[in-house]
Amino acid sequence: MISPKAGKYPEALGRTLMIVGGAAIVMMMVHIVADVVLKHTLNDPIDGTTEIVAAYYMVASVFLPLAYVTFSEGHLIVELFTSKMSGRPLNLLTAFSGFVTALYLLFLIFCTLDEAILRTQDGEAWETSVDLVAVWPSRWILPIGLTAMAIVVIAQVLRLIRDDSKNNRKASPGV
């Protein structure tokens, strides 16, 4: 697929969000263990554990590391039709697929950002057994993670186009 080198700043952003996503997993484990221990020892579980895990920890652990997974080439890639391609045709197809991916991400960012704004204005909260848990802040995790992924994809496409044009100029010195 696209070269894993996206640039210094997109990679730093991806690594930072990956660390935050990893921290969400650790916090989720600690929260769930504490809930289970309190439930079985004091018969007093932590209220809202299910809601917090579903709205915050799981969403953060999935969407925040997307930029890191993108530049480290961790996504599944099927090379059924492109395994025999190389050079400029492969670069053009890869750039085109990156462009389509960026367009799709921009559409998703628009939709999730619109939803985040709406849910923030509404003050969205989920009902637990005893109270309400505000979940509107978790709606912002999706546009943040998707925007970071889009930045990495766009940086990769631009780098691929730049490198391809450099290689083309070297290959045809008389032009």
C-alpha cells in the first residue's frame, strides 16, 4: 500500500493517540476489575461501569489508534490483483485508493462531527441503575480519531505522488 512514512508530525499525532487508546484499555481493565472486586466483596458495584466502558473506553481504544495503524501499515491489505504490479501503475493505483480513502474519511468526519455537536448540545446521557452518565464527550472521540487517520492518509498520498514524480524525472533525464 502507501509508504509507511507519513511525515514527522502525522506520525507523532498517530503515536500520541495510540498511547491514549492504550491507556483507555488499561483504564478499562482497572475499572472492570475494581467493579467485580467491589461487587463480590462488598456487594456494591461501581455504578455506570457498563455505560462508561461502552461509551468511553471501547470507543477510545478502537478509534484513537487508527492513525497509528494506518502509517504502520497495520490494516488488512488484499493484493489479489496488485501483487504482480510495480512501478508507476502501482503507485497511481495506490495514490488513487488513498485519495478515495481520504474522501471517505472526510465524509465520516463530517457525519461524526455533526453528531458530536448535536449530542453535545443535547447533553446526551445514558441511564444507569441509579443515575445518569454523561456520554456526550465520548462522541468527540470518533471525529478526532478519524481526522488523525485522514491526516496520515493525505500525507502518505502526497509523499507517494512526490516520490513518484522524483523517480519519473530521474528515469527520463532527456525530458
